[in-house]
Amino acid sequence: MKENRVPFWLTGSALAILFLFPLVWAAFASVRTDTGFGLENYDRLFSPTDGVSLRHVLNSVVVSALTVGGTLLVATFGGYAFGRFRFPGRDLLFLLTLAILMVPYATILIALYVLLGWLGLEDSLVGLSLVLVTFQLPFSVFMMRNSFAAVPVELEESARVDGCTSFGTLVRIMLPAVRPGLVTVALFAFLTSWSEFFAPLILLNSTDKFTTTLAVVNMRTASHGSIDYAALEAGVVFMAVPCLVLFAFLQRSYVRGFTSGALKG
């Protein structure tokens, strides 16, 4: 008997409409003006006096790149250690790493701000990136640990027989095998760092170091204290476009990362 897939299509369509409606509404509002439709709202968004500048965009790019790179580096080595090696206290240490997920990051931002001051990294993009990497690690290590654990042991044993060291096995055999997990971790790290608002608000003081999210919020009340909702919607669309483009290109690997090793174990 042929399976009835109508309920699945109806449910998927309803969820798609539910999640896409705010973005479609923002895109519509960003081009709507008092006289019709146009790009005046984007002109105000990128105003050279109080709008979003190229420096703000570059700051966001730098923070996102550092966060993605740092998260991938630490999560890869951490996940490889947890997934392929046995050492005393491994399970306990892994549980402690996951336990960080239960701590609301907003409650420790002030303490991290003080710590960055001791390290000389206050009000810096590097310090902000380190904080964002810290918040990403529990989930990322979990993803990479399960991705490495899903790789057949025979592949690793064959590499060892051929004379590969642990590092050589990781680079030549394991990393290509866990590519979907790496893409998932990188995508999550980018989405978080690119759109993060609260951490930059607390950790950054200089306007020339503001990220795009801070610049958008900062310019919304620049016109006599009134909120420019149209320009704000333009900023939302501008921030969403890179996320949508990346997800569209990487969605296949992203889904594979979740359905293969990510949910195993």
C-alpha cells in the first residue's frame, strides 16, 4: 500500500510558512517607503554619518572568521580525543563539557569581561572572538566527538598499518570522513558570531570596533530619538543574506552532519 505523504507535506509547508513569514515581512518592509517602494531605507542604513559602515561589516567578518576558525580547531582535536582515544576520566570530562550548555552565557559575561581585562584583551575583536568560541565549544565538541565515533575503526587501523601517526591519521583519513560534521560546526559558529548582539554589547566599548549588529541597533534611534523601523528592517535583511546564502550552499552537508554522526551515541 502506498504511503500517504499528504500530512508530511502539509506539516512541512506550514512550518516553512511559519519560519519564512518574518523574513519575507522584513524584506517587504525594508523596501517600502512613504511614496511606494524603493531603496531609500538602505541608503539610510549605510549613511556615512550614523549608519552601518564598511568598518562595521569588516569587524563582523573578522569576528566570524576568528570564531569559526577557533571553534573548528579546538572542537576537532577535542572531538577526536573524546571519540577515538581512551584515557582516565574521559567520560566525566565529556559530561562536564556538556554541562556548560546548562549555564546561561549571559550570567558569566561580566566575569569574562574582567578576565579579558586581566589578559589585556578588553574592547578587542580577538577577545570577543575568544568568548564566542568558548560558548560554541560544548555543542561543537559534542558534534565532532559523535562524528569521529561514527567512522569505522577499520579505516583508522589501516592508516596505522601504513605507518600513519595519530596526527597523520586525523588529517588524511578522519577529517575527510567527518566533513559533514565540520560543516555543521562551522555553520553554527558563523550564524552565532555573525548575528550575536549581547556579547558585543557588553565586551565592546569603542564605536570603531562595533560589529554590524551593534551598528544597526545604534543607528535605529539616531533620528531625534525616534526609532527608524524601516532602516532597522533593512539592517535585518542585510544581516540575514549571508546566513541564507551559506545555508543554501551547505545545506546538504549540514543535514548529513546531523543525520550521520551528529545524532549517534
